[in-house]
Amino acid sequence: MTKTITLDGKAIPFADGQTIMQAATAAGVYIPHLCHHPEFTPHGSCKLCTVNVNGRNCSACTFPAAEGQDVLNNTQELNADRQKITQMLFVEGNHFCPSCEKTGNCQLQAVAYHLNMLDDHFPLFYPHRQMDASHPDVLIDHNRCIFCTLCVRASQQHDGKNVFAISGRGINKHLIVNAESGLLKDTDLAVTDKATHICPTGAIISKRTAYQVPIGQRVYDHQDIDAVSLATEQAHGE
Ligand code: SF4
Ligand code: FES
């Protein structure tokens, strides 16, 4: 017999070992997320996917689906919390969408639109962060890093390398590269690596590709992130 959970009042099936996120995606229900990617071990760090399970909040990307769960996802309260989390991500870094080459292809920006975020709400931190343009083909703009660890996981789990790591905690958290010099040019990162192409923001980008697709013709210029996310993640078998 098919096992089910209730998601926003509707029964959806799940298989043993699936997380709530995986069951929801397979059922065509979008749960907002930034650090989750179907190819990599869940990390549970951005908290955007927080859902309410039988009265308790938890991360849908890490929490296993189980019989008897009554899960709330698309509620006003949870979406308001998600909007606040997104606002915090914006003010903690330096995200200037109109001048960012990732605009229209950026998941942070797209999630903000999805959640109807109209302002930053919190005072901007304007942290002092560096850029690393030392690599011939790949650039890191630390101003745009949201510490999702996707580049860390992609480098380790897909590329078989260990180029990136997160160091520090709280406001001192930062992305580092594993080279004595601390510079990307002294790592074995290649432009063809998965880690080069996985960043949900414009923090890691390939050089000389920025405006190949003009603004106005980019993925989120015409589609909401819920549709894009469901289509790409269902194609991965979630
Ligand atoms: S550089 Fe991009 S992929 Fe890596 S942790 Fe920062 S936001 Fe995530
Ligand atoms: S997507 Fe679940 S915590 Fe980030």
C-alpha cells in the first residue's frame, strides 16, 4: 500500500528514505529552498524550506517523510518567515541586483520575487568582502555568497576535489578556498567543474560569459522559481 503524508491538507505519496522535500517535489509541490540540490547530500543551512510537521518546525530538505505527518508548507506564517530569512540573506551580503551579471539567473533574487519581497526590511550590513579574480576562467565575488555550501559539496561529491570550504561562524562566516595562498588560481578548480556552475547566486561565475544571454531573456525573467525548480528537480528523479 502506498504510504502518504498530508501536505497542506492533501495526501501525497512518499517512498521510504525520502525527505519531505523529495516527496513534495515528486508530487509537484514547491517548497522554497536555496541550499538544497537533488544531486547532493542535504545540508539544512538556509532554513528557507522550513515547514511545520505536526506542530513543529523543521527543514523539509533534511526531515524524513513518515506516515502520519501533517505538513504545512504554503501558509502565510511560513512564507512570512521565509521572506524575513531572504531579507536577512540580502542585508548580510552585498547584493546589488541591477548591476549583478547573474540577475535573472539568480535563485536568491528569484526566491525574493516568489516571496513577494519588496524591500530589505533590515538595515544593510555592507560587509567588507573581497573578490578573487586570480583564476584565469572563474571569478569569486564574496559579496554575493550566501554560504549555502553547494560549491563545497559539488567539489567534493561530484568533482572529486576539495576546492572550497566554509570557515568561521555567524557574521564572521566566509567562504575559503583550499590553497595556501587563499587564491583560486592556486587550486585545481576547472571551469568545467560542477562547483563552477552550481552557485545559486552570482558569487562563483565563469569569466567571459556574463552577458551571453541578455537581461530580459534569462531563466527567471519569464518564469517563477517554483516552476523552474520543480521541472529541473523532477528531471533529477526527485
Ligand atoms: S559561493 Fe555560491 S555556492 Fe558557494 S557557498 Fe557561496 S553562495 Fe553557495
Ligand atoms: S533548503 Fe532546506 S535548509 Fe536550505
